[in-house]
Amino acid sequence: MSSILITLVLSGVFCGLYLLVARRLRILDTPNDRSSHESPTPHGGGVGLMLALVVGVCLATPDTGGWPPQYLLLLAAAIALMLLGVVDDLKSLPVRLRFTLYAFICLVTASLLLAPQAIAGPTTLALVGVAALAMLWSLNLYNFMDGIDGIAAIQCLSACSAAALMSWNNEASNAYVLFCLLLAASHGGFLLWNFPPARLFMGDAGSVPTGFLVAGLALLGAV
């Protein structure tokens, strides 16, 4: 439980420090016709919550003695998406390039997570394709929600907490429950700065890996 509390606190601290940097460097999300906020607001705070999650995972020790490779795969892919999001937040990557990279990461992850349940033939390809599409949809959904104060973080916190509770009640692996709670805690710390009226948004650096991780955990839970 200490790793969960540490993740919560570090997320709040890291996001607060990032907010100071973002204000100084003018890393701002300027509202447009589709925006819910009315004034330029710092974005990219997902860097802070993702770093807190990484620290939490490094500190946490599941009952198995170490993290199974599936969880490390999810975390590594999420970090790659965070770095891609940082570049996009600063430089605005072409949509086609960004979408292609997102799709590639989702496809590779879905293939590896479903490998233990692989069925020979076209059924496997169809299953991997549907799973990758669901992950791609989820990361875009969270990216869309990020512009509304508090909603993306609250959604992730609620979904992961509920998943952890149901999994624990059904005697799922300790690693699954713990990873869900760590992800929830990282968003709880971020919510301190994103609760209406938001002073900080996740940006692509946070919303994209968040949506990816939520979908990835759902897929891993099914497997």
C-alpha cells in the first residue's frame, strides 16, 4: 500500500512542478471552437503522472515477487506513447504520422498480450485486429476527454479503482490489482491540478498513454 500512497503524492508533486515549468515556457493549450476551457491553460501534465506511475511500479512488489512481463510491456508501450505525446504537445506532429505510430504500438501490444491464447489461423488475426482497434479507440477517447476539466482523470481513477475491487473480490492476481491501483493513484495526484477549474491538462503526453493503459488492462484482464 505504501507504493500506492507514494505514487499519489509524487504525481501531485511532479505535476505541480511541471505546471511551474509549463507556465514559464508558455506550454499552453489555446482554446478553439471545440474547447471547453476559455483561457490558455498549460498542458503536458501527463509527464508528471506517468513518471509517478513508473516510480510506483518500480517500488511495488506483487506477491509473485516481481512484475509479470505483460505489465512491463504495457508500461514500456505507455512510456513510448508519452514520449511521442511530448513531441506532439511541443511540435504538433502530422496527424497521419501520429495515428500510424499509435496504431503500430497498439497492434504490437495486442499481439503480445494475446500470444498465450493464440489460436492458429485467421481467427487470431481477427482477434488481434479487434483488440488493437479497441485500444486505439480508447486512447483517442481519453485524448478527446482531456479538454474537459477533470473528466479524463476521474474516469481513469473510477475505472481502475472499480477494476481493482472486482478483481480482488474474484481473487485475481495481486499484480493486476496493484497495477490498477497504481494507475488510479497517479491520476488522483494529477486531479489536484486538473479539478475544475483546471490549471493543468494532461496533453497528449498523458491522455494517450492513459487511454492505452485502461484498454490494455481490460484486454489483459480478459486474457
